[in-house]
Amino acid sequence: MTVVPAPTTSRDDGPGSGHGVAPPPRGAAAGARLLRLLRRPLSLQGLLVGGAVVVVGYLAVVPLGYLIHDTFLSADGRGVSFAAFSRAYGGNSQSGEMLLNSLWFALGSAALALVLGTSLAYIQVRTDTPFKGLFFAASLVPLIVPGILYATSWIFLGDPSSGILNSLVFKPLFGSSPVNIYSVWGMIWVQGLHLAPVAFLLMVAAFRAMDPSLEESAAMSGASRLTVLRRVTVPLLRPAMISGALLMFVQSLESFEVPGLLGLQNGIYVFTSRIYFVLRAYPIDYGAAGAYAIGLLLIAAAGVLFSSWLQRSSRNFQTVTGKAFRPRPVELGRARPFVGAGVILYFLITVVLPVAVLVYASLLKYYAAPSSKTLSQMTFANYRTVWHQPLAFTALKNSLIVGIGAATAVMVLTSIVSWVVLRTRARGRRLLDLLAFTPIVIPGLVLGLALSFVYLRTPLPIYGTLLILLISYCTRYLPYGMRYASSAMAQMSPELEESAAVNGASWFQTFRRVLLPLMSGGILAGWVYILVVSFRELSSTILLYSPGKEVLSVLIWEQFENGQFTTLAALGVCMVVLLFLLVSVAYRFGARFGLQNDSAN
Amino acid sequence: MLTVESLKKSYDDTAVRRSKRRSDDGSRVFAVGGVDFEVHDGELFTLLGPSGCGKTTTLRSVAGLERPTGGRVTLGGRVLFDDKQGINIGANRRGLGMVFQSYAIWPHMSVFKNVSFPLEVMPRAKRPGRKEIEERVEQVLEVIELGAYASRPATKLSGGQQQRLALARALVTRPELMLLDEPLSNLDAKLRENMRFELKRLQRELNLTAIYVTHDQAEALVMSSRIAVMNQGRIEQIGKPREIYTRPATRFVAEFIGTSNFVEAKVTSVRGDEVEVDTPQGRLLAHKVEKVPLVGDTVLISIRPECVDLTRERRGDVPNEWSGTVLTRAFMGDVVDHIVGVGNLEIRNRSNPTLSIPPGTEVHFSVAPDKVTLVPVD
């Protein structure tokens, strides 16, 4: 078995095909082929490829192995035991309620995000709505405003006593304060709004990929608008909607920020906040935390299986022609101003309001709804506090170190992996592809827990350093790096490499002097993207950081736990500005490489 | 019979205005700027023109997929669109059949379901029973020779089969009017030629009335009962294929359809429909001129390459005989082209490939006076 370029297959294996959440494994034969591939160790190519395989396998598999091992290990260290599960789920642990909360929260957020995202995508792609630019501005929100800040903003807005919505809108108008953000509904609202742009971008891609004449031909056949929607549009979008729903579901399930900030207040637990709670109690019950983590993984895996079962019949919908579609937007006519007003309203509620309230809170000494009193007492004191806080700069420095380190490591690794997956006939490439995408279903908190299992037992001095955060981030962002690297590689004709080889370049020369320069745009875009998302990573960091090694997101979390909301707001505004700058830079570099299609967090 | 009267369509969308044609004075740009035509029953009427000429927009306006800015469309006495009366019947209630360029076969349905869909979504009062739907679908599938594929997923068909399926779907409701939007342009050359005759045969056998949109002049000439040549949102000429080819009304039509030699000329005398013109290279006689010009007018002469008779020897007894030198010779298998230099003019001749004259040779050529076409100078 040699690694030979495979121009014919590489086109078919573009980023779309293998990168679903769980392509089926190829069985044992693939493993054997991979082993044989690894037995060519003495060439540079073999070393690089082999090294990449080992690193990806290590990142994706080892933590989960440890997690499962430690959870099922009985107290005496020998044999299998389910004691951890009975401690976690038995007795009066209220695990039934937690399970229901988790599912309710995840399904509700996914549904809200999907409905909002799909309608917005339809309006954006298929109609002549005004303000088309606002849609993409709104879609940047999850990149620029991390979940923890978004949830904080909604606390400022929807707190039952001091929230702006209650005290400025509902109290004066209706005499009651119906909005309570500290509820499952509040959590769904915040999570759903934060995820809606992701759903929007996925559905925009789906609508763009769908030939509008499929709907027009149904209309020409005499079908009414409703019939067209029911019998053509929805069935055709079903695959995209299902995979979108799965992504939203898994991301809500693993979200820690929103349940942590909004749910703990009223004792509403979901899996993630329960894991956090168990690990903050004394004595720490690692087994029980592991049992929750495995439960969470099982639900995510069940979601993956369920969605692939739903998808079973819709595999070959990709069809017809290679011609580009001429977009012919539906004319809204008299409804146009109303749709335009709706777009503005959506933008105000999901973007302007949360950011404005964050800025407003950062200028106050104590948070209170706006009144003439609060407006007259505005001050920059919080910014001065942040400025004089030595920890803030340490945290910024740490965030930068870990972010840049993770971005660089992931992009180097995924460039090699995507080459193996797309350009060789190595039979293990499917497995490698699968491995590189596995982390997308591992919740951050579970990964954090698993990594602490690994490095608490390993004699290496990794636990309690920045290195453990780096390992965690590398694992978490491996799938995103893969998407950038493999789409950059898929855009490139294999003939470019072949002509380099024909002209006498060695494999390494070809890789370094032809492939890397041509992929550099996509790789740079992926690099900045990972840097941006690693700034807001909280759910694995929160279990892995140690005092003195805080990063920015942890610092914000600590402010929240200490109740310093206004300092938090000031810190948050600084972070938003920083991320905004980074994202603008990313857009400059990455416009061609679809950064906007990847704001999944 | 379909009647289209002064149909107009302009795009107000800023994106369109920015990217596409924007007139220099900033006034409204029309994708279709006042188009009139009639399609008679049993006729295959073709809208022919280069991309962006407004032919597809015209078709989509008839279909009801686009709302025209102005004008009137009636089909057999039924008003489909009239901006003055504010009538705009929805595309789904016009009862037309349409074949799209991309076929628009629904990939989530079987071949049978694709064809039965138009019958299933008919208003309850008109909807045929289950049994009849089945019969009619099978019948249509037989006609287009897809009967054996009824239960297959539509995506398992080849390009040509999908094309026929799209046709079956449009035919199954027996619409008064069929709209065909470049239906053959996605097929490969060989299949395309077969499908031309196939479509033509179907149209004749079923006595279909159809509007056919294409940018392929050969396709238009083969298939059409009549052709409307469109350019920049307007119709340049409507006529039978032979008229359009032999008697182009404008320079655009002469250039767009086939190839032509153009010579600028001044009219020196007019006798009935026989016109004599003067060109820098000599005199030319034109017979059977349709729009007779006045003496002294400047006109454009259009001569098709195959109407140029090329000889080595001077004949002397034929009208319109000129002399020149062969500049290039191009052998194309079934024909051979010679380009002959006459003064600073280059005249293209197309002949049987038995004729072959090497470049540099002195030659003579003539054009029969009834093959000389006068085109008004725009």
C-alpha cells in the first residue's frame, strides 16, 4: 500500500461527503490498511502522515477511554462497577428532572433556533426584502458576543426584579413583571437566539444549493403556495434541516454558559451544570461526574443515530445539472415594508439590545434599570478597575497564548490530515476523517472532565499548566480546522500537485511549495477562526484551569460568581471589541473561504 | 391563441441595477421593453436571442413566475395579466405546462409521482379519480418512452431521460400552452440533435401550442413554426425560419443567425422591387427587395456565404460578378470556406468541399440578385 495521489476520488470526497457528524466506520480492514501505511516510517511523508494519525487518535480517543475506564472502575480499583451511576442517578439526586430539563432545554433551543434561522434564511435568499446586509451582521453575533456575555446581557434585560424589560416595559404598561430569565423558557430563549445565526447560515447554504425552479415547476403544475411548501420545499430541505437540528440539539445539550448563568440561580439543573456542581462540591465525586458525562455522551450519540436514521432515505437528493442557478427573488410586494420592519426588529432584539445593555451596565457602579438617577451617575470606574486588575492582563496573555497555540497546532495538523483524507487512497483515511470529526459531539465539559482524568493520573507535569488548556482546545477545534483545511484543499485541482511532481519535486517540496502556499488563504481563515472561538471557550476551561492560569472567559465567569456584574460588563465590552477586531481581520483574509459558514461554536 | 401586448418588465432591485445594464442617463432599464406577439394554436413559437436579451423574462412573465411592469397577456380569451385592470393570475392557476432549463425534476419523488403531481394538485372539482390519474400518467410515460421506469427514483434517470420526464410532467394536464425554457441546452450535442426532432414530432403529433426559448439559432431554425428574434428587450423580427434566415430585417438578425457578409452601399436606382446599389468595390443588383429604399439612401447589403458562387474563371454572363484574391481557405468536412479579398473588403464564400483553391489565387465570384438582402442602416 502506497500513498498515491488519487485525483479521481478526491473530487468526490469533497468536504461535504465525509464530514457529516458520523460517517459509518469501515470496519477492521481499514485499521489494517492504516497500520500498513504506518509501516512506511522511513520517508518524511510516512513520518508526517503517521505522526498526524497518532496525534489525532490520541486527541480524540484517549480522553474518552480514560473517562469510561475511571467511571466504571470499582472502588477497590479492580473490576467493573456501576456504583458511580447509582450515586449519580439513584436516590434523591433528582436525575429524572435533570434529564427532562436537559432534553426540554436542548429541544426547545434547537426548535427556536431552527425556526428563526430557516425563516430568516428564506427571507434573505428567496425574497426581495430590504436590509439584506443586516442578516449577515446579525449572523456574526455568536462569533463576536460569546455565550457567557450574551447570557449576562439577557440577565440585565430579563431579570425578574431589576431587568429592563420588566421595569421599563411591562411594569409601567401592564403593572406586572412577567419576564423571568431564570427559567427553562428564559434559557431556551437566550440559547435559541444565540444559535439562530448558526441555523441561519446552514439554511442559507441549503436554500442557495436548491434550484428555485424545483418550486417554480410545482407552481406551474398548478400547486398553491402552501402545497409547494408542503410537498416540495420542506421535503427537499429536510436533510439540511435535520442535520441543522442535530447540530443545534447537541450544542444546546453541551452548552454550559446559559444553564450555568441562568439555571443555577433557581436550581434548574441540566447535565452540564450538574457536572459542574458535582465537581465544585466536597468531596469531589469524579465517578459521579463521569457517570453524568457518559449519560450526556449517550444522549448526544442517540441524537446522531436518530438523525442519521431520519436521513436514511434522503441520501441521494443532491441532483440535477451543474448549472448555476439564476436567483430570481420572490417579490414581496405590499408585504415588503412589514418584512423589512420585522428584520429591523429582529436585529434590534438580538444584536443591538444585548450589546447596548452590556455597554450601559459597564458604565454603572451597581446594576439597575435605566432611570434619571442611573444615567446621571455613569462612570468609567469599571474600566479603570479592569485596567488596574493585574489578573486581566494575565488572562488576556493566557488567552492569546492558548488561542494562538491551538490555532497553529490545529491548522498544521488538519492540513496534513486533510491531505491524507482527500488526496490519497490510503484505506484508513475514512477512519482518520471520522476520528478528526469525533470531538464535535463531545461536550466541552465532558472533554474537560476526561482530560483531567487523563492528566491527574499521568506523571507528566501537564495538569495545572496552560498546556492542558492547549490540548483541550486542540481537541475541541480539530473538526473546525478540518473543515477549513479540507475545503481549501478541495478547491485546488490535484493537477497542480501532479504537475509539480512531474517537474521533479519531491513530496515534501510539493507540499511545502505548492500546496501550502495555495491553501494559505483557507488555512489563515481557519487559524483566525479558531483563535476567535478559543477566546470564548468556557465549558472545558472551567474544569481545567488553575488559579493564576485564568483565561479571559474564566475571568468573566469568576466575576459572575462574585456578583460583580458591572465589572463583568466592562470586561465583556473590552472582549467584544477585541473579538470584533479579530473577526474583521478574519473577514478580510477569509471571505473566500466561507468563514461566515462556520460560526458554529 | 396567446396574445402578448406591449409587455414590459423592469427591475427596481438595487442589486440588479448595480450589477447589470444601467442606462447612462440613469433612467429605468427594461429587461423587456414593450414586446408584442401572438402564438397561434398548434404553433411552436420560438423566442431566440443572446443571453440577457429578455427572452426568458418574457417567457416567465407569460408563465406568471414574474410580474411584468406593464402590458397585457391573454390566452384564448382569458386575461392572464393586465396591469391596467390590475389582473395577475397566479402561475399555479394559469393552467400552463412548463419545462425548465434545469428540468427541475423533484429528486424526492419517483418518476411516476413526478408526473402525477400536477394531476394530484388540481382543484377538487376538476381533479381526476385515482384510477384515471394512474391511466393518464402511464399513457404520458408511454408516449415519451419512459413507461418502464415509472417506479424508479427520478434521480436514477440519465440526463436525456430526465429531460423527457420534465416534458411528460408538463404534458400530463394537457395544457393549452406549453412553455419550454431552453430545454435542450443541458444535453450533450448528439442527444440534443435527436431530441430536437423528437420534440418536434411530439409537438406535431399532439398538436401542441408552445413557446420555445433558446439562444441556439440552429435549434430555432429546425424546430420553430415561427421565430421572434430578440435583442436588448425588444423583438427585432418575427417570421418563419426561412424568412428570418434569407430576409433578415436588421443587421442584428443577419449577424445573429448564421454568418453574413456585410457591405455598405448607396442606392443608385430603383425599379419596382429591383434595386441597384453602388459600393466602393462596384455595383450590385438586388431583386425582390421587400422594403424598397429611396434613391440616395445608404443601406447595408447582407450576403450569406453559401450564396457566393466562386469560380476560377471569369464567367462574364452573370450579374453581380466581382474579382478578388483568395486570402484563406478553411476545410470543415462537409463544407469549405474561402475568404476572398476584394479591395479592403473580405467576402466569405461557403462551398461544396470539392472546391479547393489555394490562397493567393486570383478568383471570380458572383451573387444571384435575389440573394442580395438590403438591411436598413440603424
